[in-house]
Amino acid sequence: MSAPLTGELAQIGKSVVIKGDLSGSEDLYVDGQVEGSISLKTNSLTVGPNGQVKASVEAKGVVVQGKLEGNVAASDRVELRKSAVVTGDISTQRISIEEGAYLKGKIDIQGKAEAKTAQK
Amino acid sequence: MASVTQNFMKLFRGSSGGPEANSPAQASQKLTRRSSGLGELARTWDTEKSLCVLDLGSTSAPNIRHFTARGHRIYSEDLLTASTEPGLVTKDEQGNVVLDSRKFLADNLMYPAAHFDIVLCWNLPDYLDESLVRPVVGRLWSVMKPGGMLLAFFHTRDAGPDSPCYRFHIVGSDTLEMQRIVLRKEARRGPTGAVHTAITDGFQLQRVFNNRHIENLFRDFASIKFFLARDNVREVLVVR
């Protein structure tokens, strides 16, 4: 895993299924299933290769290796790895997409000021 | 037109190269080509503001950068990959195996009417399953703004049945970088979340449209302009 981690890391293993709203102030690694919403405004979310996230996501950074269905608002950056399957609109300052990643949705690249406004 | 194109399909299907034709070296090789159609479109996106662009090819970071850097909105939707969803396979009234175009359009190209200024079709019509081509073009007509433009590439017969399917990256105002698409054989999650393997080894040229077929395909559009390229490809710029 090479997520842009910024401190402590919480992990949701591949056998874990969560339905509801997740929020926190540490980086989160999801290799299981999450359905609902994820809010990590100053931290990063990584969806592991087995991860299946069906949620709206707000985070500083988002790395996707598995499946993510829902809109993503990242104040810093979004990385779609080659195994990523993303369905939803993405707004971020920076985005990187590896060859083979699948994305279905709108991409909105925002300046720093816009991204901060969107996060509020 | 259907019978002609179906004959070409029969001619082409099963005659393409096997997996050995899709070596990693070939897949990673990038070719550069000039595109007159792209050059004409570029004049629009270089002079107009806040355009809404739909890219129907493989997800391309260079294309996203190209449009967002100019202040345009870009939507990405890889229709060829979406068409490999196994749940789409059904049979028509004659018992022929086809893809369910209604289901396909219920899951894809779901946008408001008259939403897009520019649609980049690339080589989609040549590789998309026959049962999806007309319904997809019909949906594109409805989601494009009047006066909106669509760019598509069509092979000529000289291209041959084994013409590889490429992803297209915009690297200049009239320059494309082309990279061969190789479908991975391992199971992967499709757009709807189902784990599956592709229904074919790779995207194969399904048919060759002649100019009349192309005009017929886009008959509901306001105008059509052809650009003949040197690499056995006709570029077509269609205005809604």
C-alpha cells in the first residue's frame, strides 16, 4: 500500500461490512465494504484492492485500488490505481489516473480556494 | 445496411489475432498521429469557455488535464468496457445472441438532454457490438446540445480485420497519442460491481462502415464532415 498517509491509520478489513456514516481525524484504509458516507476532511482515504465503497466521500486525499461508487470531494488529490473502478463525480485539485483504471463520471479540477470552500 | 455490416462482422469475427498478438510490448507502445478532426475541434475549445465535454474512450489522464486546464468540464465514460458486462447478453426474437441495448442505456449515458458541447467518440462505433451502435448514437444525439460536435474515427476496408483498438490521449491541438488496448484476462469488477471476465479476448473490429453507412448512422444530425487520414482511418466530425 502506498497511500498518502498523514498520521495514524484506521483499517477496515476485507471481511468487515459497515453501513452508515463514517467520520474521523485519521487516515482510513478500507479493504471491506462501506455503504453510506465517509468524511475525513483533513485526512486521507484509501480504498484497498478488495474494498467496495458505496458512499459519498469527503477527504483530503483519496486513493482507489478497488471499487468506489459515489461522489468524491478531495481537497488535495485523487489517485486512481490501475485496478480502480470508480462511478461518480470527482472534484479535487489534482488527479492521477493509472492506465487501466475505470472512471465513469465528471471530473472537476478546482483551485485551492474552491476546494477549501467545497470542504466547508 | 444491417445485412452488409453483419456480413462484415461475420468476416471479421474470429479472424483477429490471438492473445499472442497482444504482447505487453505492443500494448505499451505509443503511436502518435495527426488528427484533422481534432484540430478543427480544438479551435472550438480553445476559443469558447466552459464547454461540457464527454470522452467515451478509455479513461485518460492527459485528456482530463487537457480540458480542465482550459476551464472546461469533462465527463469520462468508457462505453467499450461497459459493453463487456456479462449481464447485457441476451437473445433477440430470432434467437441470436445480442447485447441488451435497453439495459445498456439504462446503465450508461444517463445525462440530461442537450448537455454536451463536444463528444469524443474516438473509434467506439467500429468496436462496439452491433446491437448497441444505433441506440448509442441515438442517445448521444439527445444528450448533445444543438450545434454540439462529435468526433469519431472509422476504419476503411484497407485497415483489415485485425486493426487493434486504441485508447486516445490528446497531446497537442491536432495530435493524438494512441495506445493499444489490451483486455486483461483476469476477472475484474465491472461497472455494476459484478465480478466477471471479458466476454471476448480483446476488442475486435466489428465492421467497416462505408461513407453511406456513416451518413446513415448520423442522419439525425445537422451536418457531417469527413477527413481522410493516411492510416486507413476516416475521421468524421458531426454537428448536432
